[in-house]
Amino acid sequence: MISALPLTLILLFTTSAHSFTSTTLRAAHARRGLLWLLPLSQLVAAQLDKRASTTLQSFPNGSTYVWTVEDDYKGQNFFDSFAFYTGPDPTNYTNQSTAFSEGLAYVTSNNIVVMKGDNTTWLSEGEYRKSVRISSYKQYNTGLFILDLDMAPWGCGVWPAWWTLGGGQWPYTGEIDIIEGVHDNEHNQVTWHTGPNCNLTQNANFTGTIVETNGVPNLDCDGELNYNSGCGVVEWSRASYGPIFDSQGGGIFAMKWDVSGIGVWSFYRAAIPQDVIDGQPTPSNWGEPVAFLEPGGCNPITNFVNHSIVFDITFCGDWAGNSYATSGCPGTCSGRLMDPSNFVNASWRINALTVYRQQIFAGEVSASASSCSRNFSRALLFFGFALVLCLL
């Protein structure tokens, strides 16, 4: 009986039905009253073709893959996946219970994840202001990391970052700073910190500007050189950090890390690619990244190992503290920390963080993604044909 077959089996086999001639298909379906499957099978087949053509990507060796969701960090369960860091630092990073009880970390009723620095307590000069730093329990080796946020922290004396950190001895398992800036900067800086033998390729295809040391582009990513500066790229867009980014409703940052290299993109809210909105990210359609670490200059697999995802808001510290005098901000950094009203913008407001993994398809590609979909349908043709014969 046809009613005894699982619906999913019917859908699977009828996906290939668009390869039949309409006469054969209609005759077979009509004998069992299955004409209603025709438009359904054609719809499923069309969606398969559409999905394949928009999501299949190619490696340099010709093999193909698709990005599929591995982890989705959002909503009321967001903090279940992160540990709160409380190690020594010129910022008073709080534990989880303190962060929750004092409103420094919470999830709103409409599922926005908030992490913030204390903006209510007056301090004595030299006292550290409370803030939050979290690190994911899970570690990654490659992936596509897409962060959708309404607001990123900024302000004089503020040094926020969204980054990934290797699980071994720093810097030999790598650090990737995806969002990082200080004070009222308007341009995000992407930075890599590694052990030796990792370098930026100066003529690689990306839109940002390489950070210079003493007037010379700093191509060496070795984290133990140049005061631990690593190799960095400053984004060209004024909407990539600070007040302009927040005033436009935020946006997304994406970091793609695989054998092809490590690239970073950013899009303010009105410019987010449709494939990201649809949950079918296709980085090859996004144009040049703002920053890119080519595998020819730095092996992206051996230099970056077992990475956790980190968010923090640091006050003063090495970068914001040492650059404060030339930042145009008033007074001193330690003096700035005293007044809580200076930190009303020191907040993360996160809609979602989604991590995608590469689902590999074996073999080499000699046709388009849509052709792959059609070949898949032809392979199912034999099964669909056998099913129809059984129903006659």
C-alpha cells in the first residue's frame, strides 16, 4: 500500500521524477491516483537545484563542499556554552554569578545577548572596573564563524575584542582577532598572532591596509616580536567599528578559516548578503575580504590549533592604556575609569553567533553546482522508476 511508505521516502524518490517524460510519469501516477505528486516532486527538485547552485563551494584542488551549521549560539541558552574568565588583568573580569547578579551579562526577553562593562559604580583612581570575558568550551579547527550583532563596545579607554584563541602555549597555537579596536576608532582591526614562520602576503587580495611598524608594513605575524603586535589589517570602512557601526543597527562579521586561508568580512545591517540571511552562506559571492592570510605565507592549519571563541571588554590595558595619550581622549586612562557614565557604550548586544563546518563532497568538479544536482537526480531516477513500477 502506498500509504504504508514513509512520506520522506516518497519525497526522496519523487525528487528525481522531473527527469521522467511527462507522459510516462503521468501514466504511472494516474494508475494509483498519484497525480498530486507531480507538482510536489517538481517543487522539491527545483529547490534542490536552487540550494545546490547557491551553496556549493570549490577548493583549489577541485573538490566541492557546502557550509552546514555546526553550532548556533543564541538566545536564553547562550551562556551555557561559555566559561567566564577571572584571571589577572588590568580589568576586573567577573565570574558568572557576579556578572549575572550585577547585570553585566544577561539575555533580554527578545533573546538579545548582552555583555557589558560596569557603568553604574564610581571608582577610586587606580581601581579596576568590572567587565566580562567569556570563552567557549568547544574548540575548533577551521570553520565559518558569523556574528550578528546590534552593537559592539566603544568609547575612550575601552578595548573590546571578538577573537579565537588556540588551546596550547601562546602564541604557538595562534590567535585570530576578528573584531578589535580602542577608544572612538572608526575602523576595525583584524590581527593574527602566531609562532614563527607565518607572514602576511602583501599583494594578497583584500581591501584593508596592513598595519605598519616604523613606517614599514608589518608582515611577520610572530606574536613574540614587535611588542606582541602580530600582523594586522585595518578595515577601510568607517562603519566597521565604533559609533557609526552602532548607529546603523550593527551588522555581521564573518571569519572563514580553512585550507584556503583565513579571511574576514564585515557588513553593516543594510548590506548583509542575502545568502547569510537565508542561512546558506556563500563567501565566494561576498567580494574581496577586508583581511586575508594566504596559505602560501602562513599555513592556516598548523599555525592555528584548537581555538576557543572569546568575547571581552577590556578597560585601558596594553593597547587602550598605552595609546590613550595620543587618542584625543580627555585626561588619563586611569582617571577616565573612575566615572561610570563614560562607559554607557561599552556593551555587546548579540543576536546570534553561528559556526558552520565544511561538508565535503568527494571527487573533483568538472561542472557547475546545478549540474551536480541534476546528476544526483539522475542517480535517483533508477530508484524512482523501480518504485513507480511497483505501484503499477
